Amino acid sequence: MTTEIWLIYVATVLALMSTPGPSQLLMLSNSGAHGFRRSLATAAGDLSANALQMLAAGLGLAAIIAASGTALSIIKWAGVAYLIWLGIKMIRNARAIDPELDQARSRTSLKSLWLQGFLTSAANPKAVVFFAALFPQFIQADTPFWPQFLILSVTYITLDGLFLSAYGLGASWVAARFKGNAKLWIERTGGSFMILAAVLLGLKSVSR
């Protein structure tokens, strides 16, 4: 893979990531509610799902998965329902800041935060097909496939990780400067973001 092709790929990925999607909104929500450091578990879950989706695309499983409309619908709507449930739960549990309550929330399971990120990304029915369609545009036929595939995958995950971190840092910075009743509204907003993420996920389809 030439440097020129790689730079074009980077520009393409940056353009695709310029608009926030369900994963970015989930990162905003969790970072505001649990702090940036703990929200990194959510980012790790998202990137883990991306890695598996890329691998599936690379192994040629994308065509099989894309052909199964029923499987895609099940995955998609299960993810939508999960996010809506999380958002409603966050809104209902929101309250003014309390030192003891805040300390308890800081112990929220990292596994749970990771799972939220993983399921949100994995529930996107477009992802595997997206990677299967995107990567061939930048693969050179006269060069070994897997080294190029690895470069494309690592580049995407790195850029996505940086974007998620930027969203998380921004949300954490804002949340840290609000106290009392303002904290209540931060958490309600976070729950609303989660529900919005579900709506965006529900609007996605493999066909577009």
C-alpha cells in the first residue's frame, strides 16, 4: 500500500466520522455520567466490535451476513431496545449530586460499560457490509491482501478511538463543572442522548 492511497483512506475515514452516530452519543452519555477514564471501557467495547466486524469482512463473511435479512433485523432491533432501556433507566435514576451516591456510581462495572459499547456497535446492521465495501477501494491487487487489510483496520480503529476519546473528554469536562441540580440535568441529557442513539440506530439500514 502506497502512502498516497493510505492518506486518501485516512481522509475518507475522517469524513465518515465527522457526523456523530450511536456510539459517539453513547460515549458522551457514559463519560458525562461516569467520568472519562471509566468511559474508556465503553470505547474499548465499541472498538472490539469494530475489530470483529472488520475480521468478518476480511474473511468474506459479510456476504453471508448481508444475505440474512432476518438475522440483521434481530441484531438491529435488539440493540435499539437495549439502548432505549438504558436511556430510560438513566433518566429515571437521575438526581441532584450526592457525595455518597456519586461514589457508588463510580463503582459501576467496567464490564457493563464495555458491554454497552460493544452491543451498540455490534447492533449496527450496516457495519460488516460497510467494511466489506470500503476496504476493497484501497486494496492493491498486486500486493499481499492481509498486510494491507491490517493497516486499514488498525488505522480505522486508531482514528475511531481518537474521536471517541475527544467526545468523552468534552462530555467529562462539561459534567465536572456542574453541581447540584445542574448535575441532574446533565444525567437526564445523557439518558436522552442514549435514546437518540437508539433512534439513529433504528433508522440505519443495510441498503443505505
